Amino acid sequence: MAPLSTLPAVAQPPLSRTRLCAWTAAALIIIFGILIRIVPWTGFTTAGFDEVLYRSYVLTLDRGGLESYPIVCQLYLEDQKEPGAITKLPPTRFLYIYCGWIAKRILFGDAPPVYAKAPNFAQTDPALLALHRTASVFSSLLFIVAGICAWRMLGTASGLGVLALAACSPTQIHLAQHAFVDGFLAFWATMCVWLLWENLRTPNHRGWLAALGACLALMVLTKENAFFVYIGLCGLVGINRWARFGEVTRGLLLIMVAGPLAGLSVLMNLAGGTDVFIAIYQLLVSNAEKLTYAIRTGDGPWHRYFVDLMIVSPVVLCLAIGGLFTSLKTSRPLLYLSAFVGFTYVVMCNIKFGMNLRYATIWELPICALATAQVCELARPFGKRASFVAILLVIGLCAYSLRQYVIFFVDNHLYELISEALLRAVKIVKP
């Protein structure tokens, strides 16, 4: 037997080097994506309408704690029923407000609020800063979770592509630069989409079931738009018999019901009872139909979301549409993600005076996944150089997305993502 010193060295399998490169690339993308969210490019210079209202709820919690929440809800009802009252956002968007309050306590403790008309109010008020930090953190978590989900569903290359495209998404960065709730909701929506897939692929796994139930409950506690996401998830379960994404078990169906019900129960208790909770939502619906701003900016044809997305991210959207035709038949995960967009879109495009590009953030994962699939198809003819070409294309798309962000939110200082403002930013409509 030959001595050990004379035996040939065992070569490391190529997969180890590939995996190291993938993890390094993912880490660099994550660092870059977080940096462009926490570094102020634009606009946390003034406080918008939504931000001021969320701030008022955070300050109420700061004064009275959670015990004061039923009083907040009751005062909201009384205030909104007054003739000529300014329409306010409902306090039932609890989880975002609560996280903002927790962030305020951690970062600023008992620091008092800053006078609203003081110079640099938006940059110095503790409650506003806490809400802004919360939005930034969850926008960062959103693109990271999108990348992880794509990695699990579609493989390493697609995971990196989705991670990069989502990291540079103009709307995601914008939501991170302001104290909006929509990026916060999109995070929980993406978590639910991912966890439903994992439960379909790994039936009756206690960990995946518990995680899905918790995320469904937390999503319900975030915003009423959780209803759209839930419809999409139910649609995926409904077509599973034909689409064969995985196995629907009794445990999964139970969690799909119990999770949202748990969130609703907590929300009703926080509101002070079922009657108060129902009254708040009835008031929200009736006010939306009479609100001048919503009537002027929140309506349009069924394809409005396509139009707005085409204005903000035309190349990514075109690639995603191309991915529908080239990859859908061969990829069950992409069919799953596309079906989620389809089910939610049908509901969202039919909400009268209730359309806004911010709500489309829940589709970030499917759009980026389809666009990445199309990039891979475009690179395939290059043979051995296909990976290199795909990387160059993704980098180019990321640079283009950042340029789009600059056009809309740095050069034109947009706050609300309404069609008219988007058209003015690209000079289709002149001032």
C-alpha cells in the first residue's frame, strides 16, 4: 500500500467553489441593497399625509401603551363621523404602528415629539424617524426574502437574479425612503407566498405550517389589503388539483383558516370589540368612495397597474411578460408565482378608487422571477458563456432600475405613485 504522502491530492468538487461564489455574491447584493435603502437619496425631507397620521398613532401608544388602543379606535370613529372631517387612515393597521412604536422606544426612549412646524421636523421627530426606520428594515427584508424564496423554488442562479433585481427595484427603494406601510405589507405577503409553497411541497411539516399560520395572522394585522393576498393564496390552493404544485392536506387547510382568524381576533380585541372593528371598515369603504383625492387618482381601467409598471420599470416588466411565454410551461414554480399575480390582480383592478402602484409591491417576487427566467433564456444561445452573459444582463438591469429611481424620485421628487405624476416625470405629460 502506498504511503499517504504519495497518494494524489483529492480535488475539491467544483460545487464547493460555485457555492462559495454564490454566497459571496448574495452577501454583496444584500449589503448593497440595504445601503441604498438606509442612505437618504431623496425625500425624507417632509412628512407626507400618511406619515403624519401614522405618527399620531405612534404618539398615542407612547402616551398610553397598548391599553389605550380601544380608545384610539373609538376616537377615530367619532372624529370621522363629524361633518367635514378629514379622512384619516384607520388605526386597524396595527402591526406597522406597533413596530413603529417599538422602534421609537428602542431608538429614542422617552424623547418628546418635535413641533410639526419646526425646521427639519421630518428629520428630527422621533416617532417619524422610528416609522421610517421600520419601513427601511422591512423593505430590506422584503428583497432578501424574495431572493431566498426564488433560491428555494428555482435554484441558485435564479435566486441571485431575483435578489439583485428586487434589491434595485425603484418602488421598493422609494417605500424604504418614506414611512409607508405598503413595503411592510409586501414583506408579509411574500412570506406567505413562499411558506404556502413550502407547505405544498413538504406536507404536514409542523415548522412550515406554524410559520405560515403566524405570517397569515401578522399580515391580517398589518393592513386591509391583506385580503387581496389571501384571495391569491386561496386561488393557488384551489387550482392545485390541476396545477399540481404539491399536496394540499387537512392541516394546511386548517392553518389557512386559523391563521387569518387569529389575526382578526387580535385586531377585534385591540379595536375594542367586533362592532367597533366592523364600523371602522364600513367607514373606510364609504370614505374612499367620497374622498376627492381617491376619486381623482385612484381609478382607471383594469390594465392601469400594467401601465404604471410599464412607466416605472418598462424593461423588467417586458422581460417578465416574455418569461410568461418562454418559461411558464416548463417551470411549475413560475406557474405558481404567475397564478398568484393573476388571482390578486383580478381583485385589485376592480377596486373602485382604490388603485395605486404602491399596492403592486406584493408582485415584486413574481415579476423579478419571470424577468430572471427570461434573462436566462436570452443568454442560453451563448453556450458556455451563457452564465457570464446572464450576469452582465442582470447587472445592466440593476443599473437601469437605479437610473429609473433617480428619474422619478430624485430628479422629480415624487411622493405618491399616481399615474399623472409618473407620466409627468417621464415628460409624456408636460407641466
